[in-house]
Amino acid sequence: MVALTTRPFLTARWSNVVLLTFQAPDDLVRAHLPPGVEPDRWNGWTHASLVALEMRDVRLRGWRIPGFAAHPQVNLRVYARQRSHAAVAFVRELVPSRLIAAVGRLRFREPFRAARIEAQITEGAGGVSAAYRFGLAAPQYHIVVTGSRDSAVPPASSFEHYLKERTHGCGTDWRGRVRAFRVEHPAWAVRSEVSVDYAVDFGAVYGPEWEFLNYSTPVSTIFAVGSDVSVYPPQMDRR
């Protein structure tokens, strides 16, 4: 692995991060990983998470690009161990911009796709609610989570920490080499869950092999406050 750069290519504030996590078959998780990268496991199980979040104050190389400084995102990711790193690989990343999706696919070989996404955050005496509505042609699906106003950082030994504190995103470059984006942020505080409601056709959005999630129950729901995040340029594994 080449030396890590000290300057992020992207900074942003990731806010109101919702993770719905499901058990997923080992072979399906492995199918979405680069060659040589192994699935990560918690108590022997492999997992996939549906993640919705707001990205705010997005900057590339320190510059805010007009029209792209804030947007929601919804992605499906699986968990990997890239060398010693706690990593994720993405099945699909939905963003509300054809240009962002094209740049993500062509420049970084990430599975971006443009979609309709709406986010609404409300705060009241009963807690904080995050509602994400999305779909490929229309916002026909939804994730709505309500959590406590107070939040706390889970211990490092917890399942919540395992799921939300991932230091790398991995994929392949045009030559088929493994490349990894390093991601840095402080450990996220999590709100206590009050309620969760969601409706997603996983097969329609993410491919027929994921349709089984339509009939599965999440093994974890996380509603994280979020933080400032730095993403570093991909490093190539030249083994």
C-alpha cells in the first residue's frame, strides 16, 4: 500500500445517519467485494445495511461547489475486512443528482445512481425524527426513525460501534486493483430509538438477489447524530 495522503479530497458534515442492518448470506456479501477482500463478521454473521443520511457543507479539495453543497443519500452497503481495516463496500449509492452519480461512477468506480430523494428532520418534545423518502423514478419508499433528543457514544465493544465506525470504503480501479478510501470522523453518538417505520422494495432498487430483505427483520436500527467527516483519495493495493 502506498503512503497515505494527509489531505482529504472531500469534507462534509454527515447528519442524521440512519442504519437499518440485516443479516445477509456470506456468498452474497462476498459477491460485492473486491478480489482478495474478505467479508467481515459479527458473531459469525455477515450483514448488509440500508443507510440514509444528509450530507451538508460538502467541499471538494476545500471548495464548495454551487448546487452540490448539500444533499441526502441512501445506500446499501456490506461489511468487509480490507487487510486490517474495518471497511464497507457499496451495492448501490443513490443520490439526487445525475451529475454526482456520473462523477461517482466514472471517476471513482462507485455504484452511484441518480434517484429522487427527500429528507425531512423534525425536532419536538418527544424526540428527533428523520424521514427519508426515495425511489428511482419517484420517492415511493420511505425510512422514518424517531429517537431521543439525548444521545451517547456506544462502547467500542458494541454491535453499534462495529456497524457505524468503519474506517475505509473499498472497491476496484479500472485495472481491477483493490482501492480503499480512508474515512475519518469522531465516534458517532447514537439516539435511543423510539420508533422506526420503513417500506422498501429491495429487489426493485438493489437487484433481485436482495429481494429476500423485503421479508427480513432488521437486527439493528441506529440513529446517529453524525459529525464532520473527511474522505481521503483512494489508495491502491499493489500486491
